[in-house]
Amino acid sequence: MTNREPSSANVFGFYESPIVKSAVVQDYLCAEVSVAGRHHKRVIAAQTGQVECDGRVILYSDTYTASSEPQTFVYARHNCTPVGFFCKLNEFLSATIEDNSELRDREFPVLLSTNGKALIFAMPIPYSPSADVLEGTTFFRLDLPFGPITIEFGETRIPAGNQVVDMGRDGLTKELDGPLIAIDQTESNIYAPLFLSCHWASRLVPAEVLEVLLDEVTPSPIPA
């Protein structure tokens, strides 16, 4: 940290003195900080040669360490519309049920914010919301036995500046990208294919690179 003015107005503040190291994949950095029972980690593209990526956050994760059984959630900006997401979700759920027969003929708890209303209900598979519901959807959470997946919809939010440059000057900005999709990576990585298919950089960064970076922000090996 220095006494210089921040590179841009930032009402969110900064994490000071993050631990920064090279990520497993060349040209990416991993920054992490611990605060109030939470270990925050993010992977930032440094010099990939992709103008749209460099200086941007690829992945975030938070591991909540206060309890005896820490939980880890990984999240990232996505580029899905509600229609596109629910198509991907139904494909994922259909494939998951094929491999997990105990999930057949069941409904699962959902929180859906649409048209200014928060709806809580049990969701059948496949889930086919009406066009009116889709158009007004701003938030969705699905709880499966291996953990929740959440997604928000809205305008794209990207913190100003280059996070690699700004990190060395001001610290790690607390401002997050958006809209975000988040998955529970505590006990299973079953959501990973769906999550990465929605990722904003899925057309810019090879799938195998995103998979390795996802492993990097997950604190310990988990069963497939």
C-alpha cells in the first residue's frame, strides 16, 4: 500500500496486503486474504494476450472457516440470459439424474425472485418457467443434495481499472463483478461443467484452463 490516491473512485474499499502468487496456469495470478472467519481467493488474468481478460477476475472463492466444517463457494461473472441459463440447467439436471438414480421423481427447493416477488417452492425436473417469469427473473437458487447453485441476472458490472495494476497500488478491491453465478464446492464438483459453461470468459479461455483455475480456488481436493 502507498499513500497515493486510488486509481478510481471506489466506495467498496480494498483488502490491504493480499498474498499474491503466480497461479498454476502461466499468465494468471492468485490473490488471497483472510478476514473475519472467511478466506477469500481470486484468480486474475495477468498477461494472457486476451485484451478482454487481462486485469480482470476470472474466478472468486470464499471459504468460511468459523465452523468445524468449512464451506467453500466459488463464483464468477456470467453472460447467460435467464432463458439460456434454464436451458443449460435442464440439460445439466437431466444428465445428473441419469447418473444419480436416487434423484429421479423428486422435487428440489428453489428460491426465485421474479417481477419484484420472491417465490419459494419445490421445483420439478425439467423446470419450464413461463415467459413472463423468465423475463422478470433477477435471482435463482436451487438446493440439491450436494449443495446449492445461485445465479443473479442484471446489467454487467466490471470494476474499473486493471486489478493486477491496482492491486499493487491500492490493494485488492472489494468491488465484485456481476452478474454472478455461484456454486458450492465444499463436497462435490458436480456443478463445475454447468458453472464453467456459463462463465463470461468461456469463449476466450480454453475449457481445460478454466478447469485448472477452478481447482486452484478450491482449497482441497474434493470427490468428483
